[in-house]
Amino acid sequence: MNAGFKKDLSLLDLIMASLGGIIGSGWLFGALYAAQDAGPASIVSWIIGGIAVLLIGLVYAELGGMLPESGSIARYPHYSHGHVTSFIMGWAAWIAYSSVPAVEAEGVMQYASHWLPGLWNAQTSLLTSMGLLLAAILMFGFFLVNYFGVRYFAKVNTSITFVKFIMPAATIIIFLFSGLHWGNFSQVGGFSPEGTSGILVAVATSGVIFAYLGFRQAVDLSGEARNPQRDVPLALLISIFIGIGLYVLLQLVFIAGIAPKDLMKGWPSLSFNAPFAQLAVSLNLGWLAVLLYADAIISPAGTGNVYIASTTRVLYALANNGYFPKPLAKIDAKTGIPVISLVTAFVLGLIFLLPFPSWQSLVGLVSSATVFTYIIGPVSLAVFRKTTPTAQRPYRLKGSSIIAPLAFVIGSLIIYWTGWATDSKLLVAILIGVILYAIFSLIMPDHIRRPDGQSMKAGIWLIIYLLAMLAFTYAGSTKLGELQNWIHYPWDMVTVAIVSFGFYYWGVHSGYHTADVEEALENIEQTKQAGAI
């Protein structure tokens, strides 16, 4: 339910929210780290990542039109599988979303060190104490923009996102007419020096998936849209297609823009603190470098602002579901914002600054956690097709019986490619959340809803899925950075794909018609009849 939220977001606002999530620090650093992992074949990584996100986005286009909910990543599984599945997904979403403002603030400081070298230690690739302090102040700015209400947030974000789109688009065009080194695509190990495994690792850990994952912001804010059933699906698909085109072309000009002398030690040794700005200088485009350094503050800051809004809605949804204390779901009548959730999101973001003081150190964790939360979408869609066949679907995904399981499998593969070092931390973080939920549901029954037997039964598949994915990352091939190499490449991927198909159908079979989904659909119908939608 979305009672208390102000419905102020237009189609343009929703597009800019998703596009603002997509165009952040990913475009500033992703091309470099992808090139280190895959060389020129990193272009293929961006295409694979784009297709993967597009398939997931098609699923959420139907869900977002059918059930426009603020903090929907925690609401859809609540409607399709009950408490246990929804809590696990919501907790993972909190881990992913709440850390992104810190990632973006760190990206700003890394580029700002061009003017203020005391913010960044190039030898350790970490922020200094002053860098951390200024990153925290910047995050407080994100907080203030969101505090004054969704209408103010939309005005600021739409303006910033327009600028964020202009700079990477202009960079592509200017680089293309600046004497690029096209021989880079065939030299230094050829087009794919690290083979297919390098391409896949780049998708998961170098910032490719991380860059694309902002597409769901329109869904997270759908409870505050003027016409969500029409606008949310459109916003999702438009932003994803723009993002794919932009990132593929950025990687293209980055590869060709590198001076051959910088590749003498190979792609993995490639090193830039400010990739596109430094390339601009090497191409005698000093004036463009100045603009890029300025944009490097705007782009990540805009994305951090969007994600603190999404984190707030996820916390609201978790409290609304009955998993977190009730005050987090209280909407301020004046601003239409769950203020306590916003304050909590800000504090949590500050915590993520402390143990991970570099951009790349957080990207793998964020990507894996976010993709994990997205795989529930295909499962929930299939459950809703069974349990609520007559519900209005303004956008109905054709071929969902093929696209939904395929999206689930691709999401599982991305989690696998992320590797043991990251996935083991994610599982521990999720298990901590489950333990805390169990404890607080016992000692705070008035605030935390206890899971019933049906929801516990419906969540078994997800718990076993988590353990299975962790086992695969432990036993998988060393080509993808795993430990034991018990399942050799590429049979490890074949095995993960086959097993994932099984878990998808188990998850669909575990879903059931919840009382909450019926109530939500009734509320949407009543709102429409009242003329609000």
C-alpha cells in the first residue's frame, strides 16, 4: 500500500530516476576495470550485461504496471511467497541499496582528488581521512534533497540526470573524431586476451552489472507516480535501452583512446585514477578533461541521491511488511516521506563508508546482492500469473514462460561469476539478517510479525538456493576466480544454469495466493475508481 505518499512523479521523472541510477560512477570507472579484465572484448561484457538486465527489466515492467508499490523489491515476494522469502530479499536489497550512496560518494572523491590530492591515496587506492569526511558531508547533501519531499527530489534529479547524460554522450562523439588508436582491438593479446572467462568476470565484478542495475528506481518510486500503471513500464524500458547504447559506445571509445605505449605491459596493468579525463588529455583535449572532472562530481552524486531515495523506500516496505519496527513505515504528512526510514538510510550509508574506502571494493558486493534481489521478480511474475490471472496488467510480457526462467538463470550466473570472496560475505550478511529477524520477532511481537507455517514452507527453496550458489562458487573453476576447480570451465556454468532452472520452477511451485496481494489489488482498483490513477 502507498497511503500517505504524494503522487507527484511524471513519466519524465521516472525515466530520469532510472537513468539517473544507471549513469553514475559506473561510466567513469567501469570502462577501465572491464578493460583490465577482458581487454577489447569488454565491449561484449557490456552487451551481455545489457541483455541480462533487459530480460530482468521486462519482467519488472509487468510487475511495476500491475502492482505499483514503493519499495517494491520487498513487496513483490511478500505478495507471492509470504514472510520468509520477502524478508530475505528485502534484507539483501537493503544491503545493496544502502551501500550505493557510499560507493558514489567515494567515486566523487576519487575524481575530486585531481584538484585536492589529499582526498585520495594513489598508492593504496583508498580514500584518506579527509576524503572520507567530505564523502560523508556529500551524503548528508543527498539526505537533504530527499528530506524536502519527492517533488523537490524529482526536480533536482531530473535536472542533474540531463547533465549526466549530456557529458558521456558528448565524450563519445568527441572521442570518435579525435584520432583514436583502432589497432588496440587486435594487438596486446588480440581482441579477447583473457578468453571468455575474462568477459564473464568483467560482467559481474568490474562495474558492468553495477552500472546497469539502477534501472529499477522507477519501480521503487512507483507508489509516488501520477500514472504508474502506464508510466513505470515505459520508464524502465526506455532507460535500459539508453543505458545499453551509452555504455557499449563508451567502452568502444575508451579502448580505442588508450595510447599504445600504455598497453606495453598488457591490459591488466592498465592504470588511471580518472580514466576518461586522462584519456582526453592524452588526445590533446584538455578542455574536455576539465569538463569531465567537473561531471565526475555531478554524475556519482546524482546516482547517490537516487539510491538514498530507494533505500528509504525499501526500509519503509520492510516495516510495512512487519519485518522492521513500525516507526520506519510512518509517512510524514507534510513532506510525504518516511522520515525515520530516510534518517536510517543516511546513517547506514555512512557505516558503509568505513570498512570499504575504495570504489571497486564495494562494486562486486553491491552487484551480487542486487542481482540476487532481482531474481525473485521472474519467480513472482509466474506465481502472479497463476494466483491472480484476472488482475489488470497494463504491460503484459509476451513469452514470459521463456523470458522469466531465462532471466532467473542469467541472474544466477552473474551471482556465480562474482565469485566466492564476494558471495560468501553476502551469504553471511543475509544469514545475520535472518537471525536478527528471528530474535526480534520473538522479543518484539507487537512490532515484528512472526512468519507463519505456510510462508516458512514457501521460503525453503530460497534458503537452499542460497546454499547451492555458495557451494558452486566454492567448487567452481579457477578461470572464474573460484577456489577448488572441482567443476571445470565451462561445465561449471552449464551446471549452474541447469540447477538454476530447477530452483526457478521450485520457487514458482512454492508461491501461493496471499491475502496481502488480494488487498493490494483491491486498493489499486479503488484508487483508480476514485480518479487518482
